[in-house]
Amino acid sequence: MTEVAGESTLDPATVAVGDTGPTVEVGDLTRKDFVRYAGASGDFNPVHYDEPFAREAGYPSVFAQGMFTAGVASRFVVDWVGVETLASFSTRFAAQVWPGDSLTVEGSVAAVDRTADGTTVELEFAVRSDREDAVLTGTAAAFYPSTDRERPMD
């Protein structure tokens, strides 16, 4: 994975419904990725790294934490709208992510609302595995304050 700059690449002055964001791809996931995420998040449920435990629990293999996949989605959103403008982020888990999966996140602008205070941009996105399943869907909103407003003096 590459570093996330956290600065917006979306131009609030020209953004339009239907515009698409930068595709994010994360490939060939391994159990090690899930273990690393467990260490970072504190989610040490053994179904994410212990193959015999996962099989005994009725799963065909270990699988990624749902928030691992949400983290991949958040990279898409932050790469597009930046950190400072992010107003909301919501996801819905649809399917599990397995070792060997490659993920692609794509999305588009669902709505643009321009007011005197600024521009609100609403996004819709989906994370898909190379099996073409939508493993996660979501929405996000970003707010870009108007640059035309008079700013208070410090």
C-alpha cells in the first residue's frame, strides 16, 4: 500500500454528479495482512488468523476483519476528498474478504450542493474483490467552505 497524502484531489468548483474518483487497488491479501491489522486495531478474534479455529467455527478459511475492508475504502475517500473536508463516512458490509483476494475501490459523486457557505459533495463507493463481489458499499460526504466568505481576523 502507498502512503496517503490526505489532501483533496477533488475540485469543489468544477465537481459534478457522476464524476469518478481515483481507483484504489490492494492486491493478493494474505493472512499476514489480517494479523497486521489485528495488531493495529486490537481485533484478535482468531477467525481472522487461526485456520483450524476458523474451520471449526464453520468458515472455509480465515477472513479479513470488516474494518480492514472499511480501512481500504477510507483510503479511497481520503485520497479523493482529503482529510480536512471529510464530514461523514458510512459503510455496509456485504461479503467476507479471503486470503488471496484482491480489492478494488471505485466510486462516484452522487450529489453536489453549492451554497453561500460552501460546497457539500456526497459520494457513493464500493469495494469489490477480484471475484467481482461487492464486499462493502458506502457513502461519504465532504464539505468545502466557501473561499468567497469574509474571514474573521485572529
